[in-house]
Amino acid sequence: MTESKPPKVFISYAWEEDTKNWTREFAARLRSDGVDTILDQWHVIPGDSLPEFMEKSVSESDFVLVICTPAYKRKSESEHPSGVVYEKGVITGELFVKRNQRKFIPILQKGKWGNAAPSWILAKTYIDLSDDPYSKNNYMDLLRTLYSEREFAPPLGSKPDFSKPATKQKKRIKPVFVKKNSHHLKKTNIFVETIKTNVQKTVFGIVLIGFASLVVFGLPSLFSQTESAPEPTKTAEIIPSKITLDQPSETFTPLVPSKTSVPTRTPTNTTVPTLTPTKTSTPTPTPLPDAFSDIDPAGNPVSMRLVPEGEFIMGSNADDALAECKKNRDDQYCDINWFTNEEPPHIVDIDSFYIDQYEVTNTLYKACVEASVCKAPNEIASYTRPNYYWEPQFNNYPVINVDWFQAKAYCEWRGADLPSEAQWEKAARGTDARIYPWGDGISCGKVNYDGCAGDTKAVDSYESGKSPYGIYNMSGNVWEWVDDWYSAYPGNTTIDSRYGIDKVKRGGSFGIVGDYSLSSFRLSFFPDHDGSNTGFRCARDVTP
């Protein structure tokens, strides 16, 4: 007998660091239990189209598990475009057009149901896996559902034959079994015979008395009564019990993958300048620029550095970036398509501007929240610290778990803005096309990357890793939002479905391998993405 095909499942979730890890472990457990589980962390590679992946995965899967968290609800119901919003469109389209309700199973992973479930899934029954560790019984209930092994109603019998008169069934008396012991059996028989004799005498007496009463009192009345219709038997009114559904009181107030969507390399016919960055172990130091102390509306000083006007080389040759990648990991884990969006290297001439010397800290961001201008970070925990945002020892650490909109709101509150891609890259690499802010070679002594520290560090860490303009952590620590929409550089003819939809992050983070920390590396993300590895800094024009 051929073995049945395993159920195929796609998981939709919001991209948060803790939810991402939980979902990966959950998906691995499902696969170990024979469920063919599709997860973006395993099945999306650079160059793939995320919209196409989402649509295909939802359409071809037997089930879609929706991991419900407060962040999933918030992003799903947001007006801003995101991966969760796109997945919501795909899912609700199939829900309301194909009416295939049972294909979509909500999983409560964090919080209360009313706070974690989007309005379009709120009325569905769900599997509760919010405990830590989650309930084994609930998990098995999910598996039984996926394998169609749930307990079903018993088979339906045939219709009774109503033409035949109903026969009165004799009441069956459950037999009493007596232990086969001669002593007990003898006593039992004597007891039974005694009862039998007494019963017979009693019955004979009752019958005799009843007959005498009938003769004396009953016969005359029987002949004197007239026949009357029997009084109808009153039947008790059946009132259905009221069923109260335990629905959440809250009302309405797709899985953003953290993988970078990188286009497949397409030959560029446009002639572009061949500019090979100078790679020297001892780069020529740039004179320290002027400093500027900005003051936010709450009175907090913010150190900024001047980046002078002029030309610099922006972007890189993908072949050079690939060669740098191979210095940090095995060749098989490096793909030239990761770097084609940096092409071609081109000359950009920009005006002078100021940029924050350090990433925006928890303390500075709190001032904007307290002024009721900024929204608090979407999570207070860092990768390893549960109360990171509030603990005083991390006041001088970068604020994290903020999306592009939150970063933009803070900078505008200060009278500044997010830096453009060009501003950010010039501030990171200077005018001599440095591979990293300090020059060549990468190590834990210069940058917080690839697990060197395992989490964020103070914003004034790594003195030896400063950029030519004295700016800290332009590589590593946290990814930094920039102002631009994701688009192709002039002369790059590659088509990418993420153009005009994503925003851009720069600089790498504490958990990222060195090739992502290159000064020219570009990472595209939906603007409402946040995470424990994402922060920002601000820039402003030079005051006349």
C-alpha cells in the first residue's frame, strides 16, 4: 500500500526577532513530525520575488498557519505596505472567494486572542500555543487536524420504519453475578427463596383486597359515569439553552521575511565608469571635520559631525563585493546576486551636511516618546535583554525595534531627517572608496558583527572603527534606516519587484557576517519592519 502524501503547510507570521526564532523552531518540529512545512527563512533565497513566493505558497499548501501576535495584528491592520499586509491580501482573497475556511488555522503565539488576532481572523477557532513551553495536547490537536485524524461523528444510521407499530421493549435487567463459593451460594439461595415466598403472599393479598373494593364501591359508579374526552397531557415547554460564545471584546482597531530580496543579475549594456576602490591596509586619514552640537526639543545635546560637500564614489562592482564575501565565509555561501544592486559604482556630488556621530540612543528616543510625538518601540527587549529599553544601564545604547516611520518621526521632531543613501554612504566611506569605514579588513576589535558581542553595544564603542569623519558604528551594531525608497542606481537595468515598495537599511548589525557590513551594501525592507537589530541616526543640512 502506498504511503499517503504528507500535509503541506505554509506559515504566515510577522518578522520580529523572538517570533522569528520561535517560528523557526516550531516549523522544525512540524517537519520532524512529517509535516512538509514551508518557511521563508528556509525557502527564500536572494533573487527570489517575495510576492510570488507568498502567492505560490498560500495557493499550493494544504493549510496555512497564521502565527498571531500583537505585532502581526498591528501590521496586518496597518495602512502602510508590508509583507504581512500583502500576505493578508492573498489569504483573505482565498478566504472570501474560495470559502475555504478550514485551510487557514490561527495559532496564538503571544498575548491575548483579542490583542493578537487581526479582525479578518478574529471569529475563527484557534490553537493556543502561547504558553512557554506550549501545550503538548494543543500541539497534538494541531497535528491531528493536519493529518485529518480528528475524532469524527459516528456513521449515520438508516431511517426507522414508521409504518410498523412500535413494540414495547421489555426492560432488561442487568444480571447479578455471584461468586461461585459454596458457602455464599447456599446463603444466597436461601435468601432468594425467602423473598420469593413473601412476594407471592403479598401479591395474593393485594389482589383479594382490590377485588372486594371493586364489588362494593366501583361497579355502580362505572355504569353511572358518562364518557368524556381525556384531558390532554401537558408537555413541558422546551426552551433552548442560551449559548454564549466567549468572543473577545476588542474589535478591529502577510510574514515579513527578514531575507533581503535581491534581484537576479541582469547584464547591463550601459557603459559605466570602471572605478576600482583603492584597498590599502593604511588608508590616508581624512582631517577631522567640524563638530556640531544639536539640541533636541527636550534640551538634550546631540553630537553631530560635518561631512563636507564634494564628490565621492557610491556603489561597488559586484565582483569586488563577492571577493570580500569569500574572505568571511565559504565560497558556497556567497552569491554575486547579493551585490548586484550596488552596481555600477558611480560618482555622486552632494552638498555639505551634518550627521549624528552616534546612533540614536534609548535616552534620546524616550524624550520624543515622553513629548507624545514618537511611538514607543514595538518591543522593549533586545536580543538577550528582556527589559533593554527601560533599564538605565542601556541608556547609551542604540534604540531598537523601531520601523522606518518611527525613525522618521523622531528625526523630524528634532528638526532633522533620516540621511539619504548617498549621505549615509559618504559619511561611512569618505572620498577614497573605503570598503569598510576604517579601510580594509574586518575584526571584532573594530566592529560589533557576526556574534562578536552577541547583542548591541554602547553607541560610543569601537574607537578604531570610526569612519573618516569620526562617526561611530557605521558598520555593525544595528542596521540603520535611511530616507530613500529602494530603487536601481543610474545605469543598472535590473528589474526588481521591490523597487518603490521597500525602504533601505545600511551598515549591518551585531549578528550579521562581514560582507553585510560593507559600506556599499544595501538591504531592502518593508518600511514597517522592525527588530532587535534595527536602529537609525539622523542628518540635517548645514545651517546657513
